[in-house]
Amino acid sequence: MTLDLLCIRPLIACACISLCAVLGAPMPDAAAKTLTLRVLSYNVNDLPWPLRKKAKKQMKYIGNDLARRHQEGTAPDIVLLQEAFTDRSKKLIKNANYPYVVKGPGRRKDQGSVAQRNGKIRLKAENRGTKSKAYVGSGLYVLSRYPIVDTKYELFGHYCTGGDCMANKAIILVRVQLPGMKTPIDIITSHMDANSKAKGSPKKRLRAHRKQTLIIKGFLDRFNGRRSAIFAGDLNVKNDDRYANFVETLALVNAGQLCIETPARCETGANATPQSLWRSTNDQHFLIEGNDYRIQPVFMERNYDQLFAGKHLSDHLGFEAVYKVTPKR
């Protein structure tokens, strides 16, 4: 038996790794690693006065609870916050004590397409000089246990209806370096236009949501490039027309639906039903099936439903999911 034949035999290739390396032969692939990633998406309803007058205690409770969970080893690795508009949310984030924090665009950011890399912000030339008239910022934050190595976002601008135009709504993509993995993973969040009768006619509301969906598609085409990703947030897609257009336009897989339909591989916890995970909720978890990771939901729940000081923490529940992340060969 020659040395070359020995090095290519799969059953005993591990015995000749060093010899193959010396002779320049291909190294056998290492076994694929799998990492468990816990992601919480939560619209905390921290609206500015007078829309929500008293929420200091509730925001403090959420931050302290995340800190408690850190100590217990049960905290989410990634937290995606929506409607985190006021200083109460800043206190929440401080108390939660995550080492990496990305804040979404504020109210004065120029409308249009924005990419942020290494702290430098670049705007498309055709959008320069267009100033935001929003009353508050995007209300988006990303908290991470692991390093965030890149951040990109895009604003929805004037594609909005009613009171939603008071916020400088956007989509954010963060690239997170997972431990032991060579390739960072994309985590995406947004808070899209609501579907309230008070915000305009049904036709106008649907048009605004579809415009935002097209903005997201262009953003993902430029910055995600079909990398594997988790896309979660308050996406306001409970309406059938909105949902179908959103999923088809962006070629997304509904992670909640996948969990419900594969019970042998995905467990469910508190408040988890088909309605609360994908059929009848604006809070959603989606997956982008890319070429670098296989992402499989293994646990889902809707949490933070408790009362504190006699009041609900938010008008939304948290949507927490655990994913098994495995590199593709």
C-alpha cells in the first residue's frame, strides 16, 4: 500500500493527517461544529410621553430580569428590542449588562440608504440633504453576548402611515462573531408600519408596508447576499395580504411555523401556540436559508407576560427562540 492511497482512504485518513500535510495532500475536513443560539425579540412599548406616561418600573424590571438570567445562565445571547424610544430603555439596556450594544438610527438621521462599517457612515449621493422629520428615532436596539463585527441599516423614510411617521423606522443588520465559528452570522431586525385603522385607509397602509418590504429586499440583496440569517422583530405581518407579500418577496422561512410543524425537533414553552408563533402575531422569527449555516429552531416560547407593579410590562410578549446553528460544508 502506498502512502498516497493511505492518505485518501476515508476510514483511516485521520491516521495520516500529518503525513498528508507534509506531502501537500488535502487535509480531511474537521467535524462540523454546532452552536446553540438563543434569540429574544421584544417590543417593549417604551413610547414617549404622553403615549405612555409611566413605564419606568416596568423597563427596569425587564433589564434586571435579563441580568438575573445572565447569572443563571439562561439569558438570551441576542436581544432585539423594538419601541425602545426613551431614557427608560437606556436604563433597561444598562441594567441588562450586555457587552455589545448597537443602537438603531436616531430621529435626525438622513432618510435613505445608510451603511455603517467601522463607525463610518456612508450615504447614497441621491439621498443627501433629505432630513428626517421624525419625532423619535427608530426605537431599535441589538444587544449581544458575542462581538458584533459589522452593522448596516436602512431607513424607510416617508414610506409610513399616520403616527408611525413620528418614528424614524428602519431595518438593521448586525454581523455577530460566534465562538468557534469562522464565519459571522447575520442577525436582522426591524419594526415595520403598523396596520391600525387610525393610521389611514387600508389601501394606504398596505402600500406603505409593501414599500418597506421592497426597501428591505434591496437592503438584503446588497448587504446580506443570501448569507444564512435570523430575521426577527415586530414586522406587523398579521394581515394575510401583508404576510404573503412579505414572505414571498423576501424568500423567508417562518421559524415559528417550522417549529410547530416539526415537534420532534422543536419544543415549545410558555404561551407557545400556532397562533402566537406565526399565524396571528405581528412579532415574528424568520430564517434566511443561506450558504454558510444551517439554522434549525429547537425551542420557542412567548414570555414576559407577567404583571409588575400591577401593570403589564408591554403591550407585546417577548418572542424567544433557541436555534441550533451548524456550518455548512
